[in-house]
Amino acid sequence: MAEESIRRSALFVDFDNVYSGLRKLDAKAADGFARNPGRLVTWLTQGSDQESLPRRFLMRLCYLNPREYGGFRPFFTSAGFRVIDCPSLTQQGKNSADIHLVIDALDTLAHQVRYDEFIVCSADADFTPLMVRLRAHDRRTVRIAAGAASRAYQAVCDEVIGPELLVDALVGGVSELGVQVHQLSTAAVPIALGTEECPATGAADRDVAAAVAAIRQAVGAATAPITGARAARAALTVVPGLKPHWAGCGGFGAFVHRHLSELRFVPNDSGGWVLDPARHTAVDLPEALQPEGVPAQVCRVTGAPNLNGDQYAVLFEELANELAENGFNLTATPRGVRDRSAHRNVSVARKAVTFVVQGLPSVNIDLRNGPFTARDLALGWRRCIGNLCASARMELGAEEEAEIDDWILGRVPNTPDSSN
């Protein structure tokens, strides 16, 4: 992709402001923001909000109060953010996030690499002077907020992403508030059709109707959910001018949510899906529709193999068998375990086995000195997972620890001879 087709951006997240705002609107969206910030970054990177140009985030900064929200730190660091601690400085709980953010933004403005765009995630109107300064230096300014913001703050931003689009990006248009989220959205955005801005009447209404019909036809002709890219392409084929603003909705997901109420858009890290709830169920789209559990969060933060409990059980059983028959070799053992697992019709990637065998020595399990049962290996890997979480400063409660125990150990026989 040519450099000219990418917008170099800096992302500044006032965590306390956004998280507290989302909690008042939608608990699922708040949890998604705090535990999977990569979803928001992906949505912005693809240019799926209001502009066609994809972004390249050269800088990602998150400002949070470590006393209140320190437990969310590892989720942001694993998503490529630098986290700046901003503890409370007053009895009222006011922290220094705003001044830190402003200083960092102004320093970035003077960086030897030119930043085309500055995105500030906060509804705090105190950032209005910052946006004025950035705009004076011919930089594009974007405000993302989970609550109402002053008109002056909005007026100095080139783009405003309000609660409706933010919730849509985080939970796919399924909000606990339903239509109330729409009432909190920002001022209407001009509809871009062709090369002229026009109101949502007349020709614009006809174009929207044509796009809606195209998406409905594409979904209706498919036997399973279709990708968001395929559905969007169907609409853009008949109405090319819908992008970038998507008829004032700001993004494709919001367009589906507003104009195709019988369908559902489910975002993910690769662009999302469009499905018809009347014909499709959770079985058709398990990953996108199921809430992310603790194991998936642990894997995302620590880099551990994202295998389910049954896959891990087979991995430990076949690793024990491979070691008993052939001994340990860093190259041959993972290959052998992968092949043994495949014979049992269970998919376990070689790199997943490699990750495990490289981690076990850190908890004093020397694979050269067997024999080992599957239970021995599983218990060792459970300790290793605990150490990885601690190293990532991922704080886990008793219920979360129990969920990890069940994930790693629950399918492994607890017998003296647990290998097959």
C-alpha cells in the first residue's frame, strides 16, 4: 500500500473519562473497551468510521488512574499502547490525565515525523484549546467521546465520533439502551453522495433505499452470514458515493443498524459480519457472538496459545506419549505432537506446542528427564500461565483463577497414568 494512501495518526485515550462514560451507557461496551482496546484500534485503523483512508497509528497512548483502573493496564499494553499512570492528585479524585495528554500531544506536534491526524478519546471540553492549536498547524483532529460534549469542542474537530458509533464499534450495534443511544449521538453529519453534500431527502433517500436493497439481497441470497466487506461492497456497487460518510451514519455498521433493523452487524478484528437473526443463530457465528471469556483474554495479553480445553488436553496427552517414545527434541517434539493430535482429529498447531515446551522449563519441568504424565505437564503449564499473567501484571480474582484451572486442567485425567 502506497504511503500516500495511509494517514499517520496519533491516538490519545483518557481512559477514566471514556470508561466512566461508557458505563453509564452500556456495560458491555465499557467492558469491551477496557478489556479489548484492540477492537477499537482495528475499527479506526481500517478507516471504517467516516473516512476511506486507513490509518497507521504511529503512537498509541493511554492515560489511566492506576489505583482505580490498574487492572486494565495489561489489556492496553498488549494492544500496543504505552500506558501513563495518572493517579489522583486531589481529594475530589481529579487526576493529571488532561495535562499529560496535552503535553504529549504538543510534543508530538513538533516530532520530526509529521503526524497527519490527532485522535483524542475524551468528552472533556478542556481539550478544546488543544484541538484549536492542532488545527492551526493544519493537522486533522478527531474527538471520540462516550458522552455529551460542548458544541465548542465539537466545532473545532474535523470529525466527531459520538456514543452511538463508539458503542457500535465495541459491541456491534447491540446496546443495552437500544434507541436511546441514537439520541445521544452527535450533530448530524452531512451526507456525502458523489462529490456534493446534500440533505437526507430526495435523491439521498433514493440512494439509501438502493443501498439497503442491495445489502438485503446479498444477505438473503447467502445461506450463512456474510462478511461486512461483502455486504458493504454490494451497497457501494449501486451507490459508490455512500462512502466515506455512509449517509450520515459515519460507518457501515451504524448504517446497517439504522437502516436495516431486521439484520445485525457483528464487528470483529477482520471487518465483521452481517447476519439475519431470523435465519442465522449463534452456531453460525460462534466467535463473533459469544462473549470473550477469561482464557481468551489471557491468551491475548500473554501470547499463550489460544486453544480450548479439549485441545490442551490432547496436547498434554500426546506430548507425554511423544516424550516416552522418542525423548525430547526442540524441533522434532512439536512436530510429533502436532501429527499425533491430527491422528485423533484434533487440530493443535506446531507453534502452539513449541510455545508450551519452551515455557515448561521456566517452572522447573525438564522435558529431557521424564517420564511425565499428561497431568504433570498440565499442572506445569498451569503454573506457567500464572507466571505469564503475573509478568503482564494481569490481576485475576478467585473466580477467574478457577476458570483458568478448568480451562487448563479440567479435561486432563487426574490419575497416576494420565497419558495414553
